[in-house]
Amino acid sequence: MAELNCLVCKSEIEVEERATTGEIVECDSCGQEHEVQVESHLVTIALAPEIEETWGE
């Protein structure tokens, strides 16, 4: 289990070591969603992109 810090409130976020790139994890403290990025067995997180409405497109 990788322990990373929320990019917003700095609280700890636990990420499974078997997590895959693109997986979304949420901070239990502030609710911010983060996107997991895995490269060469290094697990990092970035702010998750906002999902926009397509309004029927």
C-alpha cells in the first residue's frame, strides 16, 4: 500500500500498490478526487479531471 498526500489538504491517501494508471482515489478528508499514475512501479497521483456534461452531444 502506497501512502501519498492529498494535493489539496495534504491528508494521507492510501493507494493500493496494484493500482493502475487512470484509477480514481478520493481523499477521505476533503473529498478531492485524484487520478493514479503508475510508471516503472512508482505510484503517484494528480488531480482528477473534472467530468463535463455533454448535454446530448
